Amino acid sequence: GSGTEKAHASFKASLDHSSNAGFLRGDSFLAIIIVSDEDDQSSQTPSYYKSYLETKTGTSGATARFNVNAITGLDTLCAAVPYAGTKYRQLVAMTGGVEGDICNPNFNAPLNAI
């Protein structure tokens, strides 16, 4: 993999790609799941990507049609994960998503919550 992780820019590029036209339906809910042992290094802020997803999904008011979820490094890191997923966690919090600890080898609880 790359040492420069850009999951936020990647989901935007994927959703904007012409081959995915019609992927988002008017009655759908988009759940983005990020699994990473580093932090996001996309060029925009988490707030930018939240606004992008609101526009892309037609979200208005309190009825969100998407969330971002992440299994990433939390505040207490293990030896294999030297970086906290700070930007991932910010977008998770902004969108009401679920976060899980990548240092915990059992992802059952966060994945079930998603």
C-alpha cells in the first residue's frame, strides 16, 4: 500500500466516477467504512467531505442519508499502529458513524453496530 493514505479523497473520487452514475438511489443510505492504520492525508478537511456527502446524497436537515465509519487507531495505540486516525474520527463524529479500534483484532462489535 501507499504511505500516503487518502480515504476521504478516494471515496469522493469513487462516487464521482462516471462508472458509478446511478449508484446512489433516492431511497438509499450510504455507509462508508474505512479501515486504516494511519490518518487521512487528503487535501481537504473532514468538514469539506461532510458537506460533499450531504450534497451527493441529497441530505437535508436532520435526516442524514449517509454516515462514515472507521476502524482506525484511537487515542491509545498499539505497537503495530503508531498513528491515530484523527481526521477519520472527526468525520465519523460529524456523521454519526461508528468507530472501532484497529488495535483490537475483534472487529465484530463495530461491524455489527455499522
